[in-house]
Amino acid sequence: MATAEEVFELKVPLPDVVALQCRQPNLEGTGEIKLRRLVKEALDMRPSRIVVGEVRQEESLDLSSRRRRSPVAGCRSPTSPGSRSLGVARQEQDCRH
């Protein structure tokens, strides 16, 4: 499982979780890591699940386009057994099922 978020807020009580966090640019203006890059990196890892803290902009396009290109990108097809879709929740309890 992989998580990608701007600030570490998710606490997943599972073994084998990769937590990715955004980074602000340094004083010289370099070194910034945006959420879109983290989502792409998480998709390339091909984990069993990806949890994105807050999907707002370009990262939503990356998530949906990878699902359409499923065999190449490593995502399951929406019609294959065990496939999951993007879920939206306001509370942690809403995501547990």
C-alpha cells in the first residue's frame, strides 16, 4: 500500500506501507515535490492500494488516465475481479470498507 499526501495525516496500521509526502521548495526555489509527482511515483510502484490524502488538481487526471490504460500502467481493469475505484470521504471511517 502507498499513501501520498501534502502533510502526513494518514496513519495506516498495516505493515508494508510506503508513505510519500510533498516538499516545499528551498530558499533557492528548487527541490519542490508536488502531489502530482507523488501520485505518479506511487502508481509506478504498483502497490495493492493507493491512498491520496486530498485530490484537487492534476493528480485526479493521472489517477483516472492510469485506470483507462490499465494493462500498461499496472492498474486493474474496472471489469476485472477485485478492482477498486476512486473513493471520496470526509472522514477516515468512510474509507474503511
